[in-house]
Amino acid sequence: MIPYWKQFVAAVNIVHSKATSVQAGLGAVVGMFLGLLPMSINSVIIILISTFLNLDAGLMVWSTFCFATLSTFLDTFAHHLGFWMLSLPALKPIYTTLYNLPFAPFSNFNNTLVMGNTLLGIIFFFPVYFSGKKFIKMIQTASFQQKIEKFKANKIIMKVSSFLSLFNLKKKWFG
Amino acid sequence: MKNLINFKKILTTFILLIVLLVLGFFFLNPLLRWGLEKTLTRTFAAESHVKSLKLSFRNTSLKINGVSVADAEDLSRNLFEFKELGGAINVKQLAYKRVIMPELKLLELQLLNPRTNSKQIKKQKAESNLQNIVDQLDLNYDKKAKTSWDEKNMLAPKALAQATSENTALIAGSEKNWKDLDLENRIKNIDWKSVEIEKNEKSATVIAQKLENLKKIQKDFQTIQKDAAQTQKQIQDNSKKIQDNIKKVETAKDQDLKNALSVFQAPKINYKALTNELIGDRIKKYSGNFSNFLAQSQDFAKPKNPTPKKIKKPRGGQNITFGTPGKLPRLWIQKTDLSGIHNKNTPYEIRLEGYIQDITSEPAVLGKPTLIDIKGQFAQAPDSALSIKGILDHTQEKAQDQIDFYLTKVPLKEFKLNDDEKFPVHLKSALANILGTATISGETIQGKISLDLFKMDFDLGTAPTANQESFLSFILKALEKTDKLEVVGKISGAVKKPDIEIETNAEAIISKAIQQRIDEEFKKAKDQIEKEYNAKIAEQKKKLDEQVKAFQDSTQKELDKQKKALKDYEDQIDKQKKELEQKIKGEQKKTQKQINQEKKKAEDQLKKQLGF
């Protein structure tokens, strides 16, 4: 939890995000994949990638939460989609090659849910990317910030995020 | 782009990864143990436990200790458990997500042992209809006999009453005849004075008249005799009628007994259901487990499937395999050497030894069937033997499995034939031969498991009711007496849910025992009815017999008396007649002499007068 405390605080304080639009868009996309795909080695790899990149952590967390919720309703569809994809005779040689390659089987690509959700992620890639960009631009406008500041809730969020930042041990220990 | 990549984080992550790897090196074994436990739980859909796991990189070997997997069908026992499992792993193939083991050693494998480390003990309370069958057997025939004893509907008492009435009338008629006959008075009233001679005149005319009177008396006497004979004949006829009446009473009595005993009909017992409930339970379970084991082998090593079938909504998705024949399967244990002790420290302790060849999760990829060859012997019975041989061929689209096993001269001790607590049928001791064979083609199974029991000694245990105890006791005693009890479970139909049909010679044994018991009860009840009935009839009949006998005796006595009187009077008449005839003769002679004298006197007087 320690390395990802910042992301958690960012998620709470998303309305005051300072991320660029690209970082926000990619954060939303990475969060989407994390939310859609079942927990496996793939999730670990995605989390690692997200760690290497300067993404909007807050948007990534919210995106993960939203798509994870959505995936409970999309699982059946994803299963059918994945089964269709894996049953395509034209792609069978590719799958067979992948299946017999080292390390590739660990990706669980032959699982209908993994394949279906990956496909859904690819389909939603650009819509989610641009939506993320648009969303961050919207909340970073002066008029939006002025509106936000008027709300009492904003003050509570600020206080909570400041309080949570106190526990950012990494910042404390490593500066 | 420069803003996008965080090199500082990459460095931090690498350090973290290195720390994790170092920690993983120390904690790899517990992690793998945890992973294996989860995999086993998912594979067998039941709680699993792994005590420890040791992965050695030096010689690329794996050693697992203390594994137990619960039986999904009955969580109170383990499907299998073993003390140690060890073997080398092909490390290169691990990168391909393949577990290839040239040789595996499995020590102290135990099958279907009671599960000690599970909290989920499934309660098995099978509804048994045996109690209902037992209830049908109302063996209290004494009560039945008494309720069927309805004197109002009996024929014999009616016939007896009628016979008594008729006989009384006949006796009364006979007595009236005697009275009407009035033989004595009639004899007495005969005018004997008319034949008195001495006091009468001595004339022949008078004598002749007297003689006539005597003849008349004789004639009267003959009439009286004739009347008496007729009366006697009538009395004899009446006696005959009385005897006929008594015969009618006997016939009615027989009919009554027949009617009374006709209520006894043997109860309709479903002997097949009865024996199935009593002794089919165990073999049903064996057959079910056997079939279940084979079904699980198909689930584990799925037959070749060119076009995967879509599962409707699988949890966690569906894995589509792309194994290529000629390549290696995901799991392949080339040879598993087995050795171990099953049912340790119990009367059924058995030592097993053998091998299983080519265990794989993808038989179609491997292209080889799994071979099983296991032999064993019971520790407490050196004559016993166990053998399991099988070929599980899942290389083609249709699974073709053949399993044969036998256990001979198995010493059974405290062996439960039925798990139902209501019918604790225990075998204290017996010898058993168990033979099983099954052929699976696709999803259908054909096979049978036969259980032959010898030298049986049953222990009924605690029976809830006295009646039941008695009922079960005599059935079990009957089974004990038999040389061989055969129970055959025929398995057919779907391998996952087979139909198990039980056939046994116990049906014949039990039906014979019950029939014998019923016959005994019937005989007892019949004897009881007959005894009570005969006693009642005999009491009434005795009165009738006494009445008839008294009548016959009195009649005979009277008859004899009258006959004697008649004879006396007859003798008297004869005597009187003789005397009278002699007197008549004497009088005639005397009269003739007198006449002759008178005649001579007259002649002499005449001669004198005439001068001669």
C-alpha cells in the first residue's frame, strides 16, 4: 500500500489534479484494463507499467473502480466475445503458436474472459482516452475550480487529502 | 514523452522487485504450497490441505508432504491423502506453463479415509422405507386370530342348536310312542280270568270257548308285539337321525374353522426393496464411488475435443486449449510409482504397490492412454489379494476406459452393510470376495461390482423396537445360515449419474425365512383357533351326547323290560295253553269214558230190557 498511497490520495483529491491531458487519458485507459481484466499476472504487469509512467493516479483509480463494477455486468458478454475470438479458425495457428511459446501461456490469453475483456478494452481504448482527456481539461478550467471552491464538500476533501498526505510515509522517509 | 516516463519509479520498482525476489526465494515454498492447495481445492471442488512443499533448484525436484483432498460427494472423508509425493520436474518446461515429471513417487496413499481436518461433516440421513416394509409385517397373529373369532357368524353352533332341538323332538317322539303303546297295561288288561278252567264247568263246550278266548288273547299279544317292534324301529330311525345331526355339526365345525383360518393371508412384501435396503446400501455406495472416480478421471483428463463446446456462464471464464499433438501436454507424469498402506491400524489395513503410467491433463496431446496396475494384500490376511488394472484412454473424442479389479478373501470385521442408523446391520465377521469391472465409452458406463460374503456372523446392534429386533434377527439368522451371500451392483447409464441395479440371492433367502416364519405363525394361530373352537363345540356336544345316550339307555332298558314282560306273558300263555290243552284232553278222555260208561250202561239196560 505504501508505494500506492499517493494514488489513493490523488483519487480522493481528483478535482484538484494537476496532471496533463495525456497523463489523464492514459491513466483512465490503464485503469480501464485493470478494472476489466480478472486478477492475474496480467494485472500485476499493468500495475507495474502504471508505476513506470507518470499517469493521473486519481483518474486511474476511479477508472479501475468504475470498470471493475461495470465488468460484473459485462462478464457474460465478455465470455461470449472471448469464446468467439478464440474459436476463430483463422486465428487458431496464432493461438497454437502462442500456446506453445515460453511464458505466453501465463497471460491466460486462452481464457474467454481475459480475451473478451482485452477486446473490450481495445474497443473502448480511444473513447476512454479522449473522455479522460476531456474530463481533466474540464475540471482544470478556472470557472470549474471557482465553482468547486464554493462547495463546502471541497473544503472537506482538501482537509481529508491533507490529512491523508501526512501518512505518505514514502515522502516522509525518502523525501 | 519525457514527462510520461518516471525513471525514478522504475528504479524504485526494480529495487522492490529484487527485494521481493529475495523474499520469494525464502518464501517460495510456502507460496507454492498455498498455490497447490488452492489448485487442488478448485480441481476437486472440495477442501484440500497441503502440509508442506519443498522445491529444490539444485536438482529441480519437488517434494510435497501431507496432502489431503476431501471427497466432494461426502465431505466427512478424504477422496485421497498421502504422506509424501516427490519427483523431479523438467524446469525448462515450466517456462511453457507445463509440469513434466519423468517419475513421481507417491508414499502412503490412502483413499476414502475419514477426514479429520475438516469441519464440514456432511450429514447423511437417507430416508429408508424399510421401516414401512417392516410395519407391513404384522406378525401378531394371536390378536388377528382373536378378532376373527366371530361366533355369530359360525355355522357349527347353529347346526348344534338345530341338531339339539331336532334330537330332543325325536327323543320326545320316541318316548311318546312308548307311552302311547302302553304295552304293560295292555298286557295286564287282557282278560286272563276267562281262561281259568278249574273253576269253570267241565263241559267241552265251555273248554272250547275258553280255548277260543286263549287264541284271542294270543292274537292280541301278537298285535302288541307288532306294535312294540314298530315303535322300536321308529326309535332306531330317530337314533340314526340324531347321529346324522351330529355329523352335520362336525361338518359345520370344519367349515367354520376353514372360514376362520381363511383370514390368514401372507403379507405382500417387496423382497427386492427389502434386501436392497438391508444389504444393497454398501454395494450401491461402492458402485457410485467407482463410477464417480471414473467420471472424475474424465473431468481431469478431458478427451480430445476438436471444437470446444461453450459453457453457458462459467465463473472465471473458460479455458480453451490449443495443445498440439506431438508437443507436450500441460501436465504429464510419465510414471508414478505407488506404495503405501491403506486403512492403517484397522482390520482392513492393506499394503499397496504398483504404478500409474502417463497421467496427463491433455491425453489427446500426449496420444497415450493412462495405464494403472496396482497390487496389494491385506495385512491381517496373508491369503487375501487385491488387484486393480485399468486403461484410461482419453486420446480420442470418445473416452474408452476399462477398469478391472478384484479383492479376494477379504476378512471383514465390524463391517456395516447399511449406514442407516435405524437398521444397524453389522457383520461381526465374514470373508468377502469383491469383483468389479467397468467399461466406459464416452459418457456411458457399463459395469458391475459383485460382493460375495462367506462365513457370516451378524451383529444386530441396537434396534429401536422389540418387533424390529425380532424381525431383523430372524432375517440375519437366515442369512448367516446360507453358504454364500451374493450381492451384485450393475452399473449402467451416464457415468456421472449411473443407474445402479442391485441383484442378490438374499431375496430368496429372506423370502424363504419370512415365509417360514409366517407359516409358523399361521400354524400357531390355526392351532389356537382350532383348540378354542373345539373346546367350545365339545362342551356343547357333550351335553347333546349325554342327552342322546341317556335316551338310548332308557329306551333300551324300557325295551328290554317290555320284551321280558312280553316273554314272561308269552311263556305264561304257553304254559296256560298247555295246561289247558292237557286239561281239555283229560276232560275229553274223561268225558269220553263217561260217555262210554253211560253208553255201556244204557246198552246193558237196554239188553236187560230186551232180554239179551
